[in-house]
Amino acid sequence: MIEFKDVSLVYPNGTQGLKDINVTIKDGEFVVIVGLSGAGKSTFIRSINRLVTPTDGELLVDDEDIISYKGRGLRKLRTKIGMIFQNYNLVKRSNVFKNVLAGRLGHTGTLRSIFNLFSKDDKALAYESLKRVNIGEKLYSRADQLSGGQQQRVSIARVLTQKPKYILADEPVASLDPPTSHQVMTYLKKVNKEDQITTIVNLHFIDMAMEYADRIIGMRDGEIVFDGPVSEVSEET
Ligand code: ADP
Ligand code: ADP
């Protein structure tokens, strides 16, 4: 469970990224955050894995306030959160299989990975994860030789090998065309339902959000201006 309690975040230059956020996200939910560019969606998501640090309030992940986490605490937090980015963040010159194995890093340790000491189980999981996003035949292609949609599916597979409790997806389809966007959203939703991974996705198109979300959070100027099930989205937005 993720709980924001009066969370605010002011960037060092004085910009208010989040303003008095109060929200609880329960285990297993598929939440889509919508809002215009600059609304604070990315700041919200990045607070949860502490890529940015709130300046006020409490942010509880599984009942622990993560705001003051550092070192080992942060590593533990990030191991249970899978991140998906707009630009995939794959190692471009590395092949698909190695990129996906990287999801095991938090579990096997950096040293093992440097020497390519992934276990048979790690490899089997990586292969299985690639099959789940229908990309099992591209194992030895270089990441940057795949299409955008394929790269995003590889990044979903990487997250799956991490066996996270949470997935945070920051504009995962913003660089993709509409059919490919729907494909990627469908995989994210499928993984959420099959593995009960709590998922938070930032999108800037409300119609896409309506199609996939269980619950929609609307943001504007760092504040939450709507929070409810898709059925309650109306003229308000
Ligand atoms: P969104 O994801 O909805 O586009 P962001 O969370 O990226 O919104 O941005 C929220 C606000 O914080 C915007 O005004 C943005 O310009 C500002 N902002 C984002 N990142 C930084 C940063 N590193 N330093 C200063 N201001 C930032
Ligand atoms: P090693 O480098 O130890 O020989 P492999 O790269 O052969 O390991 O892969 C070990 C495991 O990873 C296999 O048992 C299988 O589960 C999975 N795997 C890797 N590549 C493939 C593939 N092309 N087809 C099926 N499974 C694969």
C-alpha cells in the first residue's frame, strides 16, 4: 500500500512540484494519473521510488515512511518497484536477453552481474518474461534494433524479472503510435491482473486512461483535482 499524507515537494529552484497530496493506493490497483504537461504527474511517480524527495509530509510504502530513506533502505525500496519510462531506458548496444536479465540486479547483486553470473533460474525467468510480452524470439537482437513498441515490451519483461510489488510507468506510451500504445497498455493491464502488481501509470490522454484504468487521478498545478473510478469521470475533467 502507498499512502501520501500531506506530501509537498518544492524543487531547489522554488518550483512547487507537489502540493498537499493526500492519497492512498491499495495493493493490486491499476491507477492512471492524467493531467497536462507540468501538472506534477512525473513528480508524483518519482517520489514513490525516491528519484525525487518530498520536502514535506509523509510518504508511506508498506507502512514505512520512505522520505528519509538512503543507502540500503533505498536499494530495498527500489528492488520492489519496477520502473517503466517513456524512452524505455534499455542498454542500447546490449541484447534483449541481457537487458531483461538486468531486472535481476537488485536480487543477485552488482558483482554477480558484472561477471555475468546469473543463475539458471534468473535466465529461465528472463526468457519466460519475454514470452509473456510476446517477444521471446528476439533474445539476441540488439535493443536499439527493435521498434519502439518492442523496446517498451522488453522493458516490461525486465520489470517482470524483477518480481516487483509495484510498477510505476512514467508516460510509457508517449513515444508510440496509437495501435502500439494500446498494445503496451494491454500488457501492463494484463500483468497487473495476473500477478497482482500494483500499477501506477502516467498518461496525458484521458481517453486512453478511461479505457484501461480502474481508478483515475487527475492532477493540475501539483494538486489532485479528481480521484475516482472511471465511471465517475464526467464534465469535471
Ligand atoms: P508532469 O509529469 O505532469 O508533466 P512534472 O512532475 O514533470 O509534471 O512537473 C511538475 C512541475 O515541476 C512543473 O512545473 C515542472 O516544470 C517542475 N519540475 C519538474 N522537474 C523539475 C526539476 N528537476 N527542477 C525544477 N522544477 C521541476
Ligand atoms: P548459459 O549461459 O548458462 O549456458 P543460457 O543462455 O543457455 O545459459 O540459458 C539458460 C536458460 O535460459 C535456459 O535454461 C532457458 O530457460 C533460458 N533460455 C535462454 N535462451 C533461451 C532460448 N533461446 N530458448 C529457450 N530458453 C532460453
